[in-house]
Amino acid sequence: MTGVIIGVESTAHTLSFGLVSSSGEPGSSYSALFRPIEGGIHPREAADHHSTAAPILVKQLMESEGLNPTDIGGIAFSQGPGLGPCLRIGATVARALSQLWNVPLIGVNHCVAHIEIGRNQTGCYDPVLLYVSGGNTQVIARAGDRYQVLGETLDIGIGNMLDKFARNQGIPFPGGPKIEILASEWHSDNPNADVDDIPLPYSVQGMDLNFSGILNAAQQRINEGHELGAVCWSLQEHSFAACVEVAERALAHTGKNELLLGGGVACNERLREMTKLMCNQRGSIGTWPEKRFCVDNGTMIAELGRRMLDTSAATPFTASEVNPSLRTDHTIVTWD
Ligand code: ATP
Ligand code: FE2
């Protein structure tokens, strides 16, 4: 394969165009984030945002990278999972560019793209992935020719939980980064705090997780008069510990010894620290890509597209419809 691969990401809030060279050298992503003025994400409003932003971002990418259509070897897009209206904008743009530039189209699985950019960046080979984002919370490992979901949230994603809690306190989207700051500032002032001082439920069910209960309980702690920083800290301690516990069990069950973090919540330094501690204790490796590759980005879509195009056929237009509920284990792993 020759030419750079362009990736289009549009599963939810983020519209992003990124690129990777034919040998897997990742380039920049050109992104626009939809921020709802009030309340949660409305899929149609996000899709309108994406369709307005798309031509601007494509122009930026082509001009900033000094690219001509003849430099391009393929165009990959997120086929799912995600919000239907948002996915359809990305797919439509990708189909149009594929025709305009006369290059192959590659529909990719967004969750798998988080794994492949992590493998690309960290050099880990056969990891357990703790995938923690707004919409998804899954523990994933490869078995045969699939990435299997070993455990996952039974209700909302952990990032969604953090964003909702933040929104209830008047903190705008995305709330996760602000919660991290509030938690860390509070903990610096209260280094001897005990998690039981601000009790919250700890809900691991076998290999699965849930976050609605902790969201409600955290709001109750606020209503009872606990400091916001204290509740943010306890919320992180409890919810991250639950994720790390399931990830540890996945390492034990599979016998694998690399734990990779991915998804927007993997930007969190406290989660990274807890991951490192657990991995050090069991002699495993805990690793993660740079923040720009943890959050949704077009480059990760390009990287998975590159791996797929190297080892299998492109996606025909007739099979390029989006699938909002695409499962991680649906995609056959043809690459190494
Ligand atoms: P997906 O489609 O994979 O579910 P997404 O649409 O949620 O992804 P991402 O960019 O992967 O998008 O993740 C965004 C989430 O990450 C938001 O919930 C945001 O609050 C959270 N997040 C980002 N940075 C941090 C941080 N430092 N600490 C905690 N959460 C964070
Ligand atoms: Fe994502």
C-alpha cells in the first residue's frame, strides 16, 4: 500500500480527521468538539455541528499537511458503535472523499481503533485493554481472531457518569478533566483523607460494572453538605478502583501481562497511577498512549484502517452503512 491513510471519527461529540503514513507513523488530528449549551448531547444537534465542521477540517488537514489527493492511499471511517446521526455524517463525508479522490474506503470499528492506536503508540503486543470513555467502559482482550469483551458496564459509561455528575454541579462538558483537578487539589489539602469518609457504592458484579448508583450517591453526598472536591476525589477513587479491579481479574484469567488504557478517561493521572500500582504489584506492564490518542481522534481510525487495508479488502459502498450498536467482538482481526 502507498499513500497516507486518512481517518474520519464521528461517533459522538468529536468530529476529527487524522492521518497515518503507509508505514504506521501517526500524524496530527484536526478536530472539532460539539459542546451542548445545556443538558446532554442531542444526536441531531451534534450531527449538524459535524456537517458544518467537516469541510473546514478537511481543508485544514489538506493545507496544513501539504497533501494532494494523489498522496492519499485510502480513507477510513468509524462505522460504529456510536450515535446514528453523527456516524452517518462521518460515513457520508468518507464515501464522498473516497469517490472524489478515487481511493479505497474502509469502515472500521471505533472500539478496536482505540486498541490499535494504543498498540501502535506503546509497543505492547497482546494487551488487555481497559477502555474507559464517555459512552463505553469495557475490558477487552484478544482471543483467536476477535477482541472479546471480558467485562463491561451494564448501564452508563464511566465518562458519562463523570460528565453527568459535573453537569449537576454546573461544570460544563467535558466534566472529567475538571473533576480530576478538583479531586487532586482537594487531596493535596487533605492527604490523610480516607475513602470511607465520603462513602460511595463500589459496584463490581463479576467482570461487569455499573455507574448509575455511584452517580446518585455522589449527588447525595453533595446534598448532605460534603465539599465538592471531597466528593470528586471519592468518586474517582471508587469508580477507578472498580475498573482496575476488573482489569486485574482479566489479566489473571487470560494470563496476559500487558494492560493498556484507552478512551478519554484514560487521560486521568489518578487512573494511570492506580493502573501502574496494580500492574507493578503483579509484575505486569501498565501502559497508555499520549492524551491526544486517548480521546476520540481521526488518527486512530486511520491507523486501524491502514492495518485492515494491508490485510483484507476495502469496504464496498454497499456494505458501508453505519452500525450504531456495532460490538467490539464483531470485527475479525486479520492483522498482526
Ligand atoms: P466513545 O465513543 O469511545 O465512547 P467518547 O465519545 O466518550 O468516546 P472520548 O474522547 O473517548 O469520547 O472520551 C470523552 C470522555 O473522557 C468524557 O466523558 C470526558 O469527561 C472524559 N475525560 C477526558 N479527560 C478526562 C480526565 N482527565 N479525567 C477523567 N475523564 C476524562
Ligand atoms: Fe472513543
